[in-house]
Amino acid sequence: MVDGEKSDMSRVPLPPVYSHDNSSKIEIKLDGTNYHLWSKFVEIFVAGKDKYGFLTGESAKPATTSSTYRRWLADNALVQGWLLRSMTPKIMGMFIRLPTAQAIWETVARTYYNGADQSIIYELNSKAFHMRQSGRPISEYYGDLNTIWQELDHRCPNDMTDATNVIRFNDRIEKQRVYMFLAGLDSKFDKVRADVLRMDPFPDIEGAFAYVRREAQHQATMIAPPQVSDSSALLINKGNSGDKKCTHCGQKNHIRDACWRLNGYPEWYLEKRKKGPSKIGTASLASSSGNSSSTPQGNICDSQIQFSNSGTFHSAFSVSTISSNNTWIIDSGATDHMTFNSQNFSYRSPTDTNNVSYADGTPTLVHGAGSISLTSSLNLSYVLHVPTLSNNLLSISQITKSLNCIVMFWPSHCVFQDITTKETIGTGREKGGLYYFTADNVSSHPHKVVHVRADNESNIFLWHRRLGHCSFGYLKFFFPSLFKTIGHNNMQCETCVLSKHHRTVFPPSNGNKRSMSFSLVHSDVWGPSNIVSISGMRWFITFIDDCTRMTWIFLLKNKSDVCDVFQDFYHMILTQFQKKIQVLRSDNGGEYLNHSVKSFCLKNGILHQTSCAHTPQQNGTAERKNRHLLEVARSLLLETHMPKSFWGDAVLSAAYLINRMPSSVLSFQTPLQSLSHYCDINFALHILPRVFGCVVYVHMHTLHRGKLDPRALKCAFIGYSSSQKGYKCYHPPSRKVFVSQDVTFWEDEAYFTSETSLQGGESKL
């Protein structure tokens, strides 16, 4: 091309292009972790500028001699600039040399989009299934769920072509998402959840969310703190209440509609006037400036207490006007126990709670926390010190949780009662529309304190024996009211020392616990026992689900029965829980490494992992479980002098109890509770635990006795049936086992004595 032609070409005018103003800028930066959000935003942005064809290739590059080439070159550079400026500097350098916007777009997709990556899809589904509201606003909880669902829809598009099937599939997905959304709601929405599930026609996810959101707003409106009434003492003073003046009596701080001279005096005020003057004052007035003060009443009609009608008060501060260091007001709305008097504390400790707020948002400082003994039998372990209060508050929610009790209210009084023992812990008296805690007679009668302590110790040891000699720390978790005056660290049991004494153990690795049930099953075989069980068994095999720590035990006559039992266990899990065992972990014993076990695992796709030789730590979960089972079984046998031939029933009973005891590995849930999160376990049998080996009288039905024969048979309690809802009872004279619920227990009496001739020789127990 000659110079003249080049000069002419340079004078050809170009069509206008989009200017690089702030509106032509993609705000979201690609950082390598947010490709899905970034790509969607880029698509919307570029399509809005009518340049989407430069990403897809529809705006093909024309020939260099074409009249549209320079326009295409400018537009392509414009889109390239949009893409590159929306990346972080480190990522931008990877794509800046690519020639076209389409090349940049496709290369970024190949680099950061992994499509239907099953691990990511699994993680997204797991997050959705396990997401809970946990006190968050409904909109925030639903938004987090919806974000995950949109990501799943993007990664798992519906490839159906038939319109009817597409509609049915989408309806099914909608229902599943409604169920998932409802399942994660807080417990306060139980009624709302039930209302949605009863709707006909069944709503889609948007309809369900809209209904729950409306109900949440309704609850927030209806449960809002009420207006301050004439029985309240914590006042919210918005503005200057001193400007109010009654046109009837001429006094300040109230208006004609609230004048007691005109409308009558409250009953509680008349009662206090009869008893004489008392210390009356407002409690923690909260002004708009945030300052709190306690001001004695004065300059009002007949010593009338001032009340503000312009504000509301926090439910945690719904208290009376009578101020006393030793008076505690029972408050159903208080989130914690609170006191204004630091001298009440028997023990002080720091607290994470820095302040509490009044209804108008004004905070007041918390100066610490500690323990306070209300009576010799009732101790408050965590009480906030709030000096600006004028009354001590007793939180019903805290005391019912910590002491495992209920509160029953009557018009004149209320009673705190232990749920398990039915013992009265404390009482309260109604006065002026509020309930005041009153110390019971326990604190004034030392002999009664001793009696209550002795009763509590007796109940503690009874449940300790019933639950297979579990630790006293777990018992305190179950029955906190029994330990009000007794420290669980001071409890001692000789049977536990004899049956559980051991050397230092290998610490468990809780951090690697599986998140799906039956994805990993641990197994171990114990035996042979030197003493044959009453059912002729000498071995037992355990199977432990790593996720839920649920334990199954099978007694064996021979070690060679392991393969048959494992196959039965596999099919039982498949039938009852619709789950397949993915990994079996055991030691390298011959019973696990024979041809039958290997072929069964290969046939069913089970990965069999074994520990190295002489390294039992690698199968630590099963080893520790066996030790736990044997400790409990040994305790059961020793406590009631049971013959060692009952070791099989003792081990089965130990497994029954352990599956129903909370575990720290499971955040103090029981294995059965943990399993219920993944599978339906309505078929599980639950009956009250009893002391193993105690005397039990089994009712004899008319078909098995004469008219003058005894109506019951004295037996020994030996455990719980796995297939019937009843107790297993052994009759030594006839060597028969009965399973029945028509029984009477004498748990303080063991059937066998220490001199029983049935007691066998030494065994591996």
C-alpha cells in the first residue's frame, strides 16, 4: 500500500463506540474463587451493552479488508478491557495476551469453572441439608439457602425434553426445597411449619418463604414488649416526663387518665400502705441520653409511683418497685439471672456479656458474673452483675434448663419442681402482679438438708447402677438437680475402680469423623472367653458407624462366623436404613482377611481397610469401643455378683445403654439421636433402664400356673430384648429366659450373692 493510500485510510471516520465512563465498568473482581458470580454479572453487563456476541463468537472477526473490520477491532478491544479490568492484577496477567474477548472468556471458563464436579455438588448439597436458621432473620436464612440452590441449578441443569416430565421434576424439587427450608427453621416456628405442611395446594418455595416471613413479622409485632403498666418499675423516659401534670389533683409526673385519686388505687399499693412505709423507688430510669439512675419517689399524688406512658420496657427487666438486696423476682422474660448487689456473690468470674440493653436501645454495663446461693439447696451458677438494676431477677428459662425443673403457677403462688424426682426445689409468692421467690424450709432446718443430700446421693447411685456405671459427669448432665449440693468430682464407686482401671490410653482423633452415616464402619472381634456364656457363645464382634458412633454387637460361637455375621449386618443396614457400607475398617486378623470376606467386599464395592501389624492404634475407634463395652459389662457383673457366664448378656446390655448415652464426640448427643438425623429410627425400642442383675418378679399368666400357684416368678434381670419391647429375665432353677413388661423390680436387691456357686473361674472380662 502506498503512502497516499495509507493517508486516505487514516481519514476514514469510525463509528462511535461506548466511552469509558463509570457506567462501563464491571464492579465485581474475579479473584479465582467467585467465578460463578463474576461470570453471571459479566454476561448481564455485556449483554446490556449489546456486545454479548463478542463473548460467544457470534460477532465473528471480519476480513481485514472489510469496511467493518476497524469497528469490530474497536468493539473487541472494548469488551477485552471490560473483562480484564474486572480481574485482580495477578489474574489479569494470565489472560492479557489473548487476542480476542471470546478467547479470554473461554480460557477463564476452562480455568475456573469445573462444571459438574461431584465433590463441589456434594458440598453444596451438604451445606443446604445442614443449614439452620440459628436465630438469624428469616430473610438472611432463606437468602443463604437460595444462593446454594441457584448454584446447584447452574451446575446440574435439567436435561429433560418432555414438558410433562419437566413440570413434574420441577414440582418435586420445589417440594424438597420447601421441606429443607422448613426443617432448618428455629423451634419458635413449629406452629408455622405445621401450617405450611397442611396447606392445600402445597406452596412453592417462594410461597412458603412469604408465609413464614409474614408470620415472623406478626410474631415480632405481637410479642413486642407491652406498654409500661402500673405494676412495672423499670421505666423508659423518652423526653421529659416532668412536663406531665394531672389536671385533677395538680401533681406532676402523671396525667388525668392515670390519676389514682380519680380512677382508684391498685390493690398492691393499698396493701403496702397498710403495712407501713417501705423503700420505694424507680428502677434504672433510662433517659434518651443513655444515663440510668435510681431516684426516690417524691412530689407525687399520695406517694404514687411515677410511670411513663411514652415508652416500653425490655422483657428482661419486668420487675416490681420494691427494692431489697435479698428479694428475687421470678421473671419469665429475663435472658439471664441478674443482681445489682455485688455482696450477693459467693464466687466471682469474668463474663463475655458486656452490656444489656433497655427497650429504647440504651445499654447498661455488666460488671461481671458469679455464683449466688439462694438457699442451701438452690445455687445459681451464672448471675450477671448489673449495678443499675433496682431488683434482683430470677430467669425462668435459665433455672429450668440448669436444674431440669418445671415451674407451675397459681394465682397466689408458684412452685419449682424437679422433673425426675418430683422434689420441690423452691416456691414463689404473688404480690402486686409479680411473683417473688421465697426460700423454702430446707435452708432453716439443717437435719432436712442432710436428709435431702442423702436422698440425692441414693438417687444418684441408683441411676449410676441403672446406666451401667456411667461417669458421674454424665449423670450431672442428665440430672442436674440431684447435684445441687453434691459435687460430681467427689463421688466414688468401688465397682468402677475395679472394672475400669486402666493405663494411659491413645487419644481419639475426633477431627476426622465422617459426615455421612455408614460411609465408614469400624469392626473388631473380642474373644475367646474362658467361660462360655449361657447361650453357648465365646466371642463377640462389634460394628461402629464412624459418623454417629452407633454400635451393634453380635455374639459368636466360633470365630469363623465373622463373614456370615458381617453379611447379615450389611443387609440389615441396607434394608432398615437404605444405606450401603462404603468402607470397612478392622485389624488384620485372619477372620477379616479370609476369602469369603474379601469376595463379599469386592462384590458389593466395599473398601476394606486394615491396620498394620502390631498397630492397634490404627483401629482405635473399635479398640476403644471394646474397652468401653467391657468396662460397662464388667461393672454390671461385679455390682450384683452375677456369674461370669452372663458376660454375653452384660455386653449386649452395655451396648444398649451406650447407644442411649450422650457422647462428647457427638456434641453431647446420643448415638441414636445422631443417627436419627440421617435415617428413620422409629422402629428403635426404648424402655426404662434397670439395675442389671437385680431381683425381678415376672408375672405368670394363667396358662402357665395353677389357681393356687404363685402369680409371679422370682428371676434375675439380664438385659433388654432387641426384638421385643420387654425386659429379659433369667430363672436359674429352670434355666429359662422370659421377656416381659409385666415385671416388678427390686433394684436394691441382687439375685446372686458373692458366695453363689455359679460364679465361674477367671475369664478375659
